[in-house]
Amino acid sequence: MALLANRPLAIIPAPEAPMNRPEPRAPASLNNAQMRAVHHLDGPCLVLAGAGSGKTRVIVHKIARLLQHGLGPKQIAALTFTNKAAQEMRERAKALVGPRAAKDLAVSTFHSLGVRMLRADGTRVGLKPNFSILDSDDVLALIRDAGGCSDNALARRWQWAISLWKNQGLDADAAEATATGDDQRVAARVMRRVQERLQAYQAVDFDDLIQLPLLLLQRDAEARARWQAQFQHILVDEVQDTNAVQYALLKALTGERGLFTAVGDDDQSIYGWRGATIDNLKQLPLDYPALSVIALEQNYRSTGHILRAANAVIAGNPKLFEKKLWSDLGDGDPVRLIECDSEEHEAERAVARIQSLRAGQTDGGSTSGSTLRFADFAVLYRANHQARVFEQKLRAAQIPYKVSGGQSFFDRAEIKDLCAWLRLIVNNDDDPAFLRAVTTPKRGIGHQTLAALGEFAAPRKTSLFDALFAPSLAAALKGKAVDALHEFGRDVHTLQERATHTTGTEDAKALLLDWLSDIRYEQHLHDGEDSQKLAEARWRNVLDFIDWMARRCGGDEDTGGAAQRQSVLQVAQTISVIISLADRGDEQDVVTLSTLHAAKGLEWPHVMLASVNEGLLPFRSGDDDMTAERLQEERRLMYVGITRARYTLCVSTLKRRKKGRDTVIGVPSRFIGEMKLDEAKLQEDPRARLKKLRDAMAAKVAAAPGLR
Ligand code: ATP
Ligand code: MG
């Protein structure tokens, strides 16, 4: 069976049959509380409820209700946390309201909405129409450069600090004013330089995608009135994970009327480390005295044992809002606890569990009769790197899988190469993109030439690209170097020209393939890779990427707002946002490997929570102090993990675990005890059971006199 990781078309989402719904449920229905939330149309509404209680379902049904009420699809915005969640919501809405209306709904992430607003109105906040969007790696490089620092760890700390400031709505001046200690003051100074460079490159980072639209609405009355009129109702899923700036943007968009519906669960707030704040939930009733707060108490997802374990764990956290959560799905199977010798052993047991449940073996060893799909299973863990060993064992067992929340397809070097070119055609002032594109594939332009070009451009305050065409450049550089640079400039212009006018899937694909052939990109991959196989795999990724882009040009995919035909240039402009927040979202029959963070909002019939050990969950790096707040956030992660399961939950711990290069004794997580699993059976390893059986037989044989 082909593995997903090697499937060429894995990035093309198949829109039908979302993965997380293994079997059809009862016809769409709502309980009374859900109904109240859906029918509350004339004021702000907050649905505050525990996991699996149908919050996301409320949003989808409310979209249908608003349409019925007379709103046009374009007047409804639904904001989700990831692109994948947006896609899923669009699909669910499509099933309810039909494809026509669903197509025009503005279902997107906060970031995609930000892109849409800046695309329309960026010039009003000092951006050129074609600005670039830098992803986190580009920003890191910029920070290293601006801070004159080669220490990646330090640059990353600066990046965190700067991002947190931005998420609190602070600029460099305000950051410097609040900075405590020398480290923070240095970070604030780096922030100022980074902002200057972003401005010079006409580039924005992800945080700017929220902050600049907010500035726009705050400063520009005309734009504010227009956007407020555009969206007659805004729905927000997972509101507990919004940060201060996102909340401010929501407020600015809804204005005094406050026509919005927010749903969330404070017990699932797991992005505090990235600046999200539950304060928004506390602030909502103060900012909107007319706010209607609706609680949902019935959990429709999980069976009793699972839900009780989840409730028991989260009871250890202080309560922001009192919540009850019950399920009438019966007790179901007890939560399983498995003790494993090592990471490898844990992965083997996960594979064995998938195989035996699929073969119809229930936990008790009897056969259940129904066949499960691979997509009914998920293995969840705390950190990205934990996926590796599961991948190995699944591959060895020929079980197809996908990894979500880990290194993305789009982080691969070949895709980033192409993105650099695309960024450059969108925005000629994007110097980081220029430097990558001009050297990939190599065209005889070396570092000396580029340094000279940089020295030429700096005092003139032009971008590297503009400097290419300055008449006086010829005097500053060697003739051959100037010729090579000019040729590059012409290539970029040609692509830019064609990309502006090409729309539609087929034409876009032809254009992009032409371009790759012009720059001899396939040859470049073969030149740079010793192994032909690896070069071919990279080329296949490139072709996938081209397909993916072309389909967006045809308007086939979610484009962060209305789905319509777009030019290659338009798609190129949104690319870093789409790809950075994207989960490839394919709906194939595969096992999901996911971090707990990326599993938020999703559900699977059978879930395995892996490596639930002290140090891993709750996570602890080095000798960090585990503050009460951090421990609480880790506990919420555990709660999120448990509540992803519908029918069975298996929690495993490691007796010995790897820590860096060492192997250390594994201590079961405190969260295991907190689940209060009195009924849980410590499940025996089938290998050990077999061995016991063999030993017993051998003993019997040995004891039987006639057989000696
Ligand atoms: P989370 O907190 O994990 O995001 P949620 O509160 O958003 O969960 P949903 O994902 O909307 O919950 O719903 C959980 C499951 O329960 C889904 O499979 C959904 O279809 C089902 N469900 C929700 N409400 C009902 C209902 N009234 N009748 C039947 N099934 C329901
Ligand atoms: Mg949800």
C-alpha cells in the first residue's frame, strides 16, 4: 500500500467526506441550548462550553440560520483557528446550505481575513499594493541579520519576545518602555530594526496580518464603516485561543452593534505560550453588557469512561466558569493504560492496537464484527519529534498515515525556493526573496557580486531588484556580473508579466511549468542531490506544488474568503499565509499522527495518547521552573487530548525514555493519577501474554510424567 508520505497528490484536499466523521450520525439536530444560540440573532452571543458539546456545530447551523434570516453569504464571516478548520467548516456548511451559498461565505482564519483586508486597503496603512508576507523562517533570518547575531537560539528568543509584544498590540517604542532587564531591552531594539527592514522590504510578518488591519480600522473611519458594513455577523470558533490583537480586531469589525457569535472553552486554552489570553473571555461581558452567555452541557462525542477521565483531570485546574458535562452515550470501554519499555515498544503497541481493533478484536479479546477504517485512529503526542518512531513502525506495518502539526510539506527547501521567486514577482522590494531567487538555481552570480549590489543599493535606499536597473550599476560592478544580473531581472519581469494575466487551472499550470523549464529547476535539483532518487522525490514535490497552485488559480480551493478564479500573481500573494497555516487537509483513509495542539477541535473514534510521562506531558525543558500557570496549560492539553476520543482511549507511558542522547527512567505523568481510572485495566502486552502462555505450557509439559 502506498504511504501517504510518498503520495504525490497528498496536498490536494478532496473536498468530500471529511476524515473525522467515520460514520453518519443522526440527522442534523440541535438541543435546546444549541437552538437558543443559533436563534439569537440580534445581539452578541457567547457559547461557553466543554469539549464535544457541539460548539462548532452551533456555528455551522447559525450560518444557515443567518442565511435564512436574509443575510447574503458574503455578509457572514466565520473565523477559525487553522486553515484546516476553515476548510472543514466550509464543508459542513456546504452540506447544510448547499454549494452556491457556501462558496461565497467568508470562512477563514483571522490571518487570511487580515490578508484580504490588507489586499484591499493596505495602501491606507503605508503598504504598497503588492506587499510580501514573510513566514517564520524568513523572519528569523531577518532577526539574526538585524540583531547581528549568529546564535540561533538567541535569535529565536528575540523572535518570541517580538511576536508576544506584537500580539499584545505593542510597537517597538512601547515594547522598549515595558521591557524589563537588559535582555528585553536588547530584544526591543532588535524589534525596531526588524520593523524598519520590513518596511523597507514592503513585507509583513504573520503578526502584522492582524495588527495592521486593526490599525486600519482604528485610524480610518471610511475603511471602518466599509468593513463593518461588509460583515453583518461574525462567528468565531475557539475564541479562548484568540490573542489581544485578534480580540481587538473582532471588536473593531463588529463595532457598537456587536453582532457576533463566539464559541469557546476556557479549559481548552492551549496557546497561552503564543500570546493567547483567556482574559478575552473575561472581557467580553464587560465590553458587551448585552452579551448573551449560553452554556452547553451535553457531550455528544465521548462515552462515559472517557468523559469522566477528562472531567477528573480538568477538575485540578482553578475554574474560570463552572461547567457540567455529561454524555448519554453509555459508559463504553474503560480507558486503557499501557506501560511500555521504550519509545519503539510504544509505537509497536500502537500499531498492534490498530491492527487488532481493525481485525475486529475488541479490547476484551472478543470480535466486534465491524471493520474500522485507518482514519478512525489517531495517535496524539506532545511534541513534533515524537512522530518519528510512530512513522517508522507504521511504515513497517504498511499502515498509511499522515502527520499533522509537524514539519510541513511547505517547509521543504524546494518549495521555499519556488516561493521566493513567487514572492519576488509579487513584490520586487522583497530583498530576502531576491537573494534566494537569484541564487536558486545558480546562475553564476556569487556572493561578491551580491555584496557589491547590496553596497550599491543601500545608500540609494532602493531595493536590490530596483538597483539592478540603475544606469550607474555598470560602473560599480564587472560587466559579466551586470549581464548576469540583468538576465535575472528580465526573467523575473517575464514571469511577473505572465503571472499577472494568467488565470484558471490549466493556463496557470502551463505557465508555471514553462517557468520551471526556463530556469532549469529540475536540473538544479539533480545537480544538488547526490542521490537521483532524492532529486526525483523533490521534483515530484515541486509538481504537487504546481498542481496545488494551479487549482487555486481555478478557484477550486479555499482562498480565504470568496472562492473565485484568481491570477497566478494573486495566488502568489497569499501563498505564505495559506501554506503556513495549512494542513494539507486530505481526506484519505489514513491514521493521523498529531501533536495535541494540532488536534484541537477534531475527534476520532479511537485515540491513543502517547508518552504520558513527567517531562513530556507536562512538558518540561531543562531545569525550567514549572510555574502554576504553565502546569495548568499542560493540564488543559491533557484535557484536549482525552476529549478527542469517541469510543476508546488508550493512554501509554514509558518505563524508560530518551532524553537527548541519554536514556532515563520514565515517570508516569501526574495526569495519569488525575484521571482517577479505578476501572481502568492495565493492559498487558500481547507479547508478554504469549510468553506467559508458552511458559505455562512448557511447565505443564515438563510436569507431565508420560511426556518426559
Ligand atoms: P471541541 O470543544 O472539541 O471543539 P465542540 O464543542 O466544538 O468540540 P462539535 O465538534 O461541534 O463540539 O461536536 C462534537 C460532536 O458531537 C460532533 O461529532 C457533532 O456532530 C456531535 N453533535 C453536536 N451536537 C449534536 C446534537 N445536538 N446531536 C447530535 N450530535 C451532535
Ligand atoms: Mg469545536
